[in-house]
Amino acid sequence: MNYWLLKSEPKTFSIDDLALRAAQIEPWDGVRNYQARNYLRAMQINDQAFFYHSNCGVPGIVGIVSVVREAYPDPTAFDPNHHHYDPKSTPERPTWVMVDVLLQRKLARTITLTEMKQRAPLADLPLVKKGARLSVMPVNAAQWAFILGLEQQCASSVA
DNA sequence: GCCAACGTTGGC
DNA sequence: GCCAACGTTGGC
């Protein structure tokens, strides 16, 4: 099983929006970056991912989702009226894919980007690197466990 | 709203 | 294939 991190702008789709979905499942559409797409393709059923809120008041990890459907064509790329339309992608030869994710749980608190930047064990996480814009990225097992460990700590207590 | 960093496009 | 211009991301 692999671990990932998925970014979403809460103004567009937040973890609370996911919680309100009937089965708490949502297709993760709209990825239009090749490296991020390749990570989507690598995802397998039951992989776990952090749900990250970006471009908002307090950017950070707010929950955990699991992959319940592996990569399949993103139909929003085929729709000329859709915000994420891409004429390069056709149903015959789709360029962009999505996975379906299921809400596992919200975290007890937001693990903020600020505190993750202060933690040496997370120094190699692409998220904390300057200028990192990847919206889908891998998280290794050690980083995953470390971040989960932060959940029970006060946000201001830096070891 | 600003702007740095990054990815993509397209002229040459 | 180079690289300038442009659009987007996303923290601040």
C-alpha cells in the first residue's frame, strides 16, 4: 500500500464537501499536470492519502481518504464548456485521468503547512519545498507516520 | 492582491 | 532544441 497527498482548494472542494457526499466518495478530477497524473495512475485500491487544503486561510492537512477506484479517464477534459476542458484529451485517447476517493476521517486538527515546514523529518516532502506546486504527490511511510503523530500534539510544540 | 516559482506554448 | 512570453499555482 502506498501513501499520497492530494491538494484541493476548499473554496472549490473541501473535506466538508466530501463528508456531505452520499457515500462520502468523490472523483478526484481536474488534474492537468503530467507528473501529478502519473502519480494518479500509480495509485492502487486502498492506498491512503492526506487531504490537503491549499490557497486558503490556514493551508494544511485536514483529513485522510482512501482510493476506491483506480485511474480512469477524466470526462471533464472532454467537455468544451468545462473549466478544465483540454482538446488534446479525447475519449479514444484520454490524456487526463482521475481516481475515486473515499473519506476515511477528518483529522482531530489541521496539520498546518507552517508546522510541517519546521519539522526536520518532513524536509524531503515535496509539499514543503519552495515553489512546490504539485497537486498530487507521494508520501513515504515514515513521513506518513510522523504526520499522524503530529495530530495528537499541540500545533505550537516544536520538538 | 501581490508575486515568486513553475509548467507550457510557440516562434525561430 | 532553445528560450522568451505567458498562464497558473499557491503562500503570504
